[in-house]
Amino acid sequence: MAVKPCKDCGQPVSTSAKQCPHCGKPQKSGNPAAQLTGAAVLGILIAVWLSSPDPEPTPDRSSAAVEKAPKTPEQLAAERQRVRTGAARGYCREVIEDNLHDPDSADWEPSYKWPVSTRDDQLTVEVSLRANNAFGGKVFNTYTCVVEIQGNMIGLVSLE
């Protein structure tokens, strides 16, 4: 155990002491040579990493790089119908929530189970749920929501 003078009061202090026993000033812990060596090793590792050449580029296997076969008209129509059905279901849920007395009490059936029928640009969605009425009683309701989709616009035709 080595002893060195305190930098504040000059009294002898052990190198393992956290503070001077005479004046209470905190003492630096650790070996400065070891700290300097650690910093030098870290600097060398960073320099080696920065100077190393880039690894060989790997072939890009992202979905953008892979050529996809063009979709058939049937696939495009099915995809369009899925998007329209999802939009109609989401819009109907919003409209129904706006009309419920206590929307937070609603027990919704999963929307993928809501039957949807299509006629021209109109989609009819059947929605069943349980929600609190104005008296706090849970009631079962079935709504028929008819929406019209034209381009990116969706509008309510009727809600029964």
C-alpha cells in the first residue's frame, strides 16, 4: 500500500483511500498509468476499425431488388377489393362509435368477421356488438352500414 501526500492539506494519504482522513477531500482512485494505457488501447482499436477496408458487398436481396412478376388483372381486382373492404369496415366502425352513447363500453366482434357485400361502388357492412345504453345496461345491436367509395373518397350512404 503506497502513501502519497494529499493535494489539499499535504498530509500522507493511502493510495487506496477514497478521501483524506485529515481534511476529507476526495482522492482520485485508480492508477493513472492504467487509465492512460486503457485509453491508448481504445484509441488503437478505433483507428484499426476506421482504417479497415469495407467487407465485400453482398448481393441485395431486398424486395425492391427482386424482380416481381406483374400482377394479373384478377390479382389486382382482389387486392383492390381487400383495400375497399378494409376501408369500409374501418369507416363503419368510426361512424358507429360516433353514434354510441358509451363507445368505450363497446365489445366489438373482430372486423374481419363482419360480412361485406358489394354492389357497384357501394359496400354494405353488417356489424354486431354489445355496448352500454343510456341506462348503463349492456345491449346487443346489429348495424347495417352502407358506404360509397369513389376513388380515394368514402362516404356514408346509410346506417340502420
